[in-house]
Amino acid sequence: MRVAGITQAQCGDVTFVANPRYLPQLATTRASAVIVGAINGVEPRPACALLRSEDPYSAFARAVALFAPGSAAPARGVDPLASIARDVSIGADVSIGPFVAIGAGASIGARTVVYPNAVIGAGARIGDDCAIHSHVSIRERVVVGSRVILHDGVVVGGDGFGFARQPDGTHLKIPQHADVVIEDDVEIGANATIDRPAVGETRIGAGTKIDNLVHIAHGVAVGRRVLLAAQVGIAGSTTIEDDVMMAGQTGVTGHVRVGRGASVGAKSAVLQSVEPGAFVTGHPAIPHGAWRRASMLFRRLPMFRKRVEALEQRVAQLEEKLAAWQARRTDR
Amino acid sequence: MRVAGITQAQCGDVTFVANPRYLPQLATTRASAVIVGAINGVEPRPACALLRSEDPYSAFARAVALFAPGSAAPARGVDPLASIARDVSIGADVSIGPFVAIGAGASIGARTVVYPNAVIGAGARIGDDCAIHSHVSIRERVVVGSRVILHDGVVVGGDGFGFARQPDGTHLKIPQHADVVIEDDVEIGANATIDRPAVGETRIGAGTKIDNLVHIAHGVAVGRRVLLAAQVGIAGSTTIEDDVMMAGQTGVTGHVRVGRGASVGAKSAVLQSVEPGAFVTGHPAIPHGAWRRASMLFRRLPMFRKRVEALEQRVAQLEEKLAAWQARRTDR
Amino acid sequence: MRVAGITQAQCGDVTFVANPRYLPQLATTRASAVIVGAINGVEPRPACALLRSEDPYSAFARAVALFAPGSAAPARGVDPLASIARDVSIGADVSIGPFVAIGAGASIGARTVVYPNAVIGAGARIGDDCAIHSHVSIRERVVVGSRVILHDGVVVGGDGFGFARQPDGTHLKIPQHADVVIEDDVEIGANATIDRPAVGETRIGAGTKIDNLVHIAHGVAVGRRVLLAAQVGIAGSTTIEDDVMMAGQTGVTGHVRVGRGASVGAKSAVLQSVEPGAFVTGHPAIPHGAWRRASMLFRRLPMFRKRVEALEQRVAQLEEKLAAWQARRTDR
């Protein structure tokens, strides 16, 4: 018995329908039980039990957790092949895998799991109950809250991209030594990067979830409960307020503000500040409805050209005709 | 003697021309021999031998392999600085480098090379003749076929980006514990990420080649012999059928299907399903020819505005003139 | 005392204003001193000292360096938990951290710091005074100059994406064994990837700065003092000349040339060569001014449609009227 997708589920499995587009599959699933919300008239297969929930997606999340396989975490304790520098503080019941390097003065909270080959810099502070996956780099003096999950290859605290152009055209590096803070309950996807600023701080607010390969530049402030889908990029010193959602591959320019609860459509380029609650899309990002309507017309531009050309001909003919009449009238 | 580019080649080298735009360089190359297909009248330098091939690019591939430098693989056997958990099955003639961590119950096929600092999770199964480069993370229970190449920093099996929004605005994590399968003869570029779903599976079909920094979300099914260029992103539960090709920086939304043999132009945003064999481009992606024509007109929008304004003035003048005549006729 | 952002600075801190949009904050900062250029009439808070500079951004860079915290580099020498193969040449005063693997025949210059878990391939050559951060992969035979900074997770020398399609639809791998050169004073951001070509070389010119998650394909030549912002991608065999600047998420197609000193706006798709000194933006990239004007009109396409439809109606009415008159005239 397990939780399975509606088409893969076998007899004995639990499945779910949260997205209405999959409702018709209720009639044919082999699952023994289905977690559903409102089902709007689609009849499930007779032998299938319905587990009704006002929030089927959350019920599904809890069901998956119930049936999850055992943890793949390293055993409790510090692996003898880890390298722990002096003055490192290690909480109760941690798991620290082989080839983990922890720099001087760092601290690791209780029950935090550090997977093999992660690197934690000098003076970094990590809270309780975190999962720091393999090949994560937490650079020196970065502060990470509790219940934070950093997937494989995440880099927190690499130098921001800051240079001052010199008269000879070379780029003088502006040292990036200031603070980076990841608050509680943040999750960051594989190979995402969070940069360190020269002054001030880069901060990821509590409960924010960031997908794979996202780039957060130096000095960015990301609020609480923000969702950033894969391959999003946020340029330096920009503020993303609480509860913002951005779809994949979107970029936001530097020194702007995306207001609380705003949404940004996929692959957009946000080039100026966005009002709270707005929904913008496109390059440059404009209100989503306006973008949709304009996009529908974009592909019809060749037809517009023809219509404009036809109008020009018709107007020219009218003008000729009128000129001819006028000439005749003058003759009279 | 080596295989060299047509402009860098020296006396004694073999070079090639597969792309017709480089044909004119035949006249000046210093190479001693050139692999060519149809040469359409460009005369090579007299001292240069022509190695004719119906498929010069494939002949070039084989020539490069012939002259390749010796392997940089670690020596055969398991490095004493590797960490191998209990119940790991290791095939004949493997090479496992230093600081490689292999979790309990994993299996590694014959002649597979695991480069330094790669991490293989508990219960993962890897086939024969694979190359697992440094800093690759193969997470727990991932299944990898034979002759698979994973370049440095690839992450296979990190958690998909799945959360259920709660009434208080927080995001409940949906555990991502289901299957990830990489079939035979797949190659995945540096720092690309392949996510694990909550239910069902994420699958990369046999012979598919994926470039650097590509993101494949949870529950995506990628078919066989697919080519995905760098920085492509595929959102959750989407299906990419066999023989699809996508140019760089393209994104595909979730829950759609890109049909067999379809092509997607660079930096496109595929927002709905694509028919088999179609060639689409743009944001949103539309048929490539339509996108090209519309793009050519996009830059002329200011000129269109002027033409529409001019028409409006001319029509207004015609209307005035007619109104004036009508007034005079009524007077008469 | 430290260097701080203008809003965070406390009594005793030095701050700076390089971007004129922050000038009004001069009146309220609590900083004790401000590095400024021309201040155009905004009066600073009375107790605040002004440190005037013709180039405030460079002065700021130097001030930050003065007040930087101590280095987080590993101690001098080679950590006993590093794995150094035979015939490795190591310069004076290097720092090589734990779990660093260095392949046979590699060389590391004087005072270079290799952070924990970096991997340096056989035969690679690294210059003096470099910083090679954790989880960097420098593949076999790659050449890196002096004063180069590679941030965490950078991959230099992974295989380029080169395949020859076979008659049965499979993809024959073209071995990628040629040269990769990173010249002096280059900095490369976290998780960026620089590929190795089959023939010729991939080269990053002296003084070039590359941001996080950038992809440089095989055979690309990047000139000197180039700036590539985060998530840029450059396709194979393209040339980026000296002093080019590209904003984030831009892509450049293969086999083209971006001329000296050209600029490319954010999220552009450069599909053909760019003239030296040009400034292009968009998808496809066109001159920036043309793109801006066309983008402003794009969102007004629905209004254009209405104007064209209105014109069509008005012209039809005119035509009808004239036809009616003509009919009457003929009657007479």
C-alpha cells in the first residue's frame, strides 16, 4: 500500500485529485481510495472509496508523509571522516556525514543532518532540525535558521557580483563581506545560489520556498512565504515582499520592489517595481491581462499589416475619386 | 598529429567542415587533411587531402575519439579515502575515487567510474560503464542505467517543488519520495538538476542528452533520444516525447505534452501542448514561421502607428470634405 | 566601525552614495561619514562628514576592503585529509583544505587557496594567488591563470554538448578533449559552467567577470574585461569580444560574434552578430531604442486593433456614400 498518482495507482493504493483537469480519470483509476475535494458530478469507479477533504492537496501531503520510506540520513553522530575545526559547537543528536568540513567557530543546532561532502564555513551558525544536503556550501558567517532544508549543491554566501569600473576599463572588485541570513522554515532547491553583499545583508524570510537553480543576488531582501520557481533570478538590492509568487525563469532587475502578494508569470522580465497584489507577465512585465491580449495580437501582426495596407489603398482610391470630382466641379 | 579546428589546424593535423558556413576556409587552412561532405565548388588548398564522407560530422566524431588523450579516470579499485556503507554491491573493474560516499544498499555496475567527491545515496542503483563525475549527487533509491554520463555537479533526485498552501498562508511541504529513473546512454551536463516526485516517477529516456544547468521538475517524463540544450527548464508532470529537440533557455509549463519529434526554438516559453513534429518558438511559443514573421513586424510597430495615424487624418479629411459637399448639395 | 549601507549605517559607520537615486537619504542617514561624488544640492545631515571622491564607487570598494573581516581561508599548508596524486607541483604558501582531490601531474601556484572539497583534475595548471572555493571542479588539463577566483560549485572543463545524429536517430558523442583556458584576474560566480570543446579551445580573457549560474559552451571565446551577469548563456563557438557587457538571463546563439564594447539588455536572445559598441535588447535582440519603442506599443496592440477596425468601418462608409452618389450621378 502506498500513495500513487491516479493513473499509476494499483489496487490497495491511495490516490488523489487536486487539479480538476484530472477529475475524469476518477472513472478509470484502479486505486482503492481517492482523496478528493468537490468532484462536480464525475462518478468514481464503483469500488473506489472517496476520502473527501475541503483541501485535498494538503490531505494528500499528509498521506504521502504517512507512507514515506525510511530516512536516508546518515547515522546519528559525527562520521569519523568528517573534518571539524576548533571551537565548533555541535547540538544534540546531529548527524554529520563523511567528508563534511566545518570551519572554526561554526555552530550546528540539535537534530540537524549534514549530508556527506557538505561544507560549512568558519563562524556560520545553523539552527535546529535542518537538512543540509550533499555538496552544499554555506560560506563563512552565514546565519541559517531552524527547520531549513538546503538541497544538494546550494551555495549560500558566495560573493555578490560587484565591481567598480576603472579608468583603464578594468573592474575593481568590491569586497563582499556583509551578512547573509536564511530564516526559519526556508527550503532552497538544488544548485540555487544566494549571494553575499558588500554592505547590509541578503535575507530570505521565514517560510519562503525557492526552487532549483534560482539566483538571488547580493543585498536582495526576500520576504516571508515567498515562492520562487526554478531558474528565477533576482538582481541586486531588490526587495521581494511577503507572499509573492514567481513562476519559472522570471527575472527581476536590481533596486526595485515587488509588492506584497504580487504574482509574476513565467519567463517574465520585471524591469520596474510591482504594486502589491498585482499579477504581471512579459518582457517587460505588464499587467497579465494586457500581456495576454497583446500576445494574442502579436502573432496576427502580419494580418494587421495587410489590413493597414488595404486601408491605405482604399483611402488613396477615395482621395483620387474625390480629387477627380473636385476637378470636374471646378471645370463646370 | 591531432584533430583540430579549421583555423587552428597546423601541418600534420586533420580538420573537418560540417557546417557549410566554414567551407570558404578550406582554401586557407594549414591542415594536412580535411573531412568533408559535399563541398559545392570551393577549392581546397592544393596540399590538403580531402577525406570525403557522406556524414562528415560523424566521421569527425570518430576521428576525435581516435586521437583522444588518455583517460583522466581514477585508478581501478576503490580509493582508501572513499566511504562505502554496509551492503554496497560493487561490480568488477570499477574506479571509485577519494572522498566518494556511497550509502547503504547502493549498487555500482561493472567498469563504472565514480570521480572524487561524488555522493551516491542509500539504495541507489547504477549500471555498467557509467561515468559519475565529481560533486554529482545521486540521491537515495535513484536508478541509473548503463553507459550513463553525469557531469560534475549534477543532482538527481532532489525534492520536487511541491507545497500545499495553508489557510494561514504558509506552505505545507508535500514529501517527495517517489521514483527517479535515468535510462541507458543518457548524458547530463554540469550542474543540471533532475527532481524527485511525490508520487509516480521522473524518468529520462534512453539515449537522451541534456546540457548544463537544465532543470527537470518532479514527475516529468522525458522520452528517448531527446536533446535539451543548456538552461532549459521543464515544469512538473509534463511529458516530452521521443526525439524532441529544445534550444537553450527554453521553458515548458507543467502538465502539458510536447509531441514526438517536435522542436522548440531558443528562449521560448511553451505554455500549452505541442503537436508531434511541430516547430514552435516565442513567448508564448507559436509556430516558428509565424513567430519569425511577427518578430520582424514587432520592431516596425512605431512605423505602423505612424501609418495608422496618417490614415486617421486622411479619413477625417475625406469625411470632412464629403460632409461639406453634402451640406452644399442640401443647400442647393 | 564598519562600512554600511546608507539606511543601515549607525553612528561611527562610513557609508556611500554612488547611485543618485539614493542621494535623498543623505539627509537622514545616521552614518558618521559618507563617501560621495557630485551631490547636486542635497544637504547631508549636519553631523555627517562628506568624503568627496570623483569615483565614489571605487573609493567605497577600497573602504570595504580596509574594514573587511579576517580571512576564512584554510590554514597554510596541505590538510592531512587532502588527496594529492603523484607528480603534483605545489607552490609556496598554498592553503589546501580537507577533502580536496588533486589529480596526477597537476600544478598549483604560490599562495593559491583551495577550499575544502574542491577537485582539480589530472594535469590541470593553476596560477598564483587564486581562490578555488569548495565544490569547484577543475577538470583534467584545464589551465587557470593567476589571481583567479572560482566560487563554490563552478565547473570548468566539463564536456561540451556535441553529438552527431545517426541514421537511426541516436546521438553519437563527439569526444570533447581540447583545451580550456581561464586567463588572469578572472572571477566566476557560484555554479557557473565553462565547457570543453572537441577541437580548438574555450577561453575566458583576462579580467573578465562572470556571475552565478552562467553557461559558457564549448569553443566560446570570451574577451578581456567582459561582464556577464547571472544566468547568461553563450552557445558554442561564439566570440564575445573585449569589454562587452551582458545583463542577466541573456542568451547568445552559436557561431556569432558580439563586437567589442557592445552591451546586451536583460533577458535578450542574441540571434545574430552584434556590431562593436552597439546596445541591443529583446528576443530577437534589436537596437535597444527600437526595442523600447516597440515594447511600449506592444501593450497597446488591442487599442491599435480597435483603431484599425474603426478605420475600416469609416472607409467602408465613405465608399458606400461615394458609390451612392456615383449611382445618382449616373442616374441623372
